[in-house]
Amino acid sequence: MDFTNKGWQRVLGIFIPYLLIVSIFQLSGLLFLSLLDNSITLHNFNLSNYQELILVLFNTFGVFYVVYLFIKHIDKEKIINVGFHINNRFKDVLFGIMIGLFIISCGVIILSQRGEIIFYQNNFNIKDTLISVSLFLLVALSEEVLFRGYILKNLMISFNKYIALIVSSLLFALAHSANPNMSLFSYFDLFLAGIFLGISYIFTKNLWFPIALHFSWNLFQTFFGFNVSGQDFYSIIEFKIPKNNLLNGGNFGFEGSILSIVFQIIFIVIIWSYYRKQEKINSII
């Protein structure tokens, strides 16, 4: 089959190899952990933060390996072309981190003022903090390389960039189906997150902004006490939720809240407007 100008075919083609290869890496990670701790089995395991980091590391190796294989042998490009060019990209990283911190901080302030969350203790631990930083950096790298760097990039070859963004965002949301506490609302929120993370990529084809934003979005959610996409991680600040609802996100976390939807839509419009303006300026020049 000729994949030369058929980006959508490459996206379909990577699906089964991705499942097989990443599953092998994840299984290898679990086996490695079971050698370190015999209480961990394939059918019964409760992982510590450090063990979770090791498993995520194996998963990241798997994602990078399968994307590398396809980029090299199917796309016939260099891995850097998924969006790793670093020229003048420091501000992208900085803005990505700042936007994530700003949104989550605003969410915390609004929810606490309304009594939707009630703080009850601080739980700072330098080891767990560093583990969380490392874990969410790996998550951001692996998911952005796959969903924006490979899937969105290839869909843009076959479709209008906005259609490609919508399709890749749907796949991004569906990829979280196994997460706990999923609902139709959280699927919609994750779909918007895919748009939010990918809107700059359709103009720049560079990953540093979405990687930084993804990292910051997840990290500050967990630091400030929220679950992340339905999963409970170490938190520096811990709070109680008097009653789960769509304003506070309940057990799914901030990504299950109306506030998350509102902030994402606002920043999607801001980012889109910025790059559309840059496009117009460049076309004049």
C-alpha cells in the first residue's frame, strides 16, 4: 500500500502496532516492578508514586518507539519533524506553563470562594513532588508526540487543518475511555482539551507549546488537589468536595467541571486569533 500522500492511512496504520508495542512495553514495566516487589502481580497491583513513574516511563518508551518506527519507515522523515525544532521556542514553553498555571489557579480560587472545595491540609514532600513533575512531563511528551506530532500532523496531509484537529481531538478523548469516573461530560471536556492542545500545532507544526501546556495543566491540577482525568495522584494541597457536581468536577477532577470548559473555550479563541493574525501579517509581508 502506498502511504506517500495518505496521512489518514498512516493514522489507521499505526493503530494496531501502537496497541501491540505499547502493551508489550507496559507489560515489561509491570514485570520489572514485580521483580522489585513480589506483591505486584499482573492481576493485583497497587503502585506507589515511584512505581507509577516507572510504569509511565516504560509506556513513554513504547510510544516513542512506535512513532519512531512509523516516522522513519512509513513517513520517511526524521523524528524531529513531528515538532521538536527548538529555534525561538523558549517563549512557547514559558507561555504553555503559565497558561496552565493560570487556569488551574483561577479554578481553585473560584471554587474555594463558592465553597465547592474546602481545603484541609498541606502535604508537601520533595520526593513525591519531583516524582510528579517527572511523571507528568513523560505523560505530556508521550501523548503530544502521538496525538499532535503524529496523528494530527498526518491528518493535516489529508484534510483541512480544522477537520484534522477535530478528528485528532476525538481520538484523544476516546483514548481516555479506560480512565475511572468517565462520563459524557468528561468526554466532551477531553475533546475540547484536544482542541486546546492542538490549536497552535495546526499553525506552527511545533510541539513545545502543547507539551508545556499539557504538562502544566496536569501538574497543577494534582498539586492543587484535583484528580487528573479521573485518576488520583499525589497532591501538595488537599481539599474536600462537599458535593460532587459539574461546577467542581467531582471525582473526575477539574477536567470534569464547567469552569474547565469555559476557560478552554476562551483560550482556544485567544490562541486561534493570535495565529490567524500572524498568518495575515505573514501573507502581507
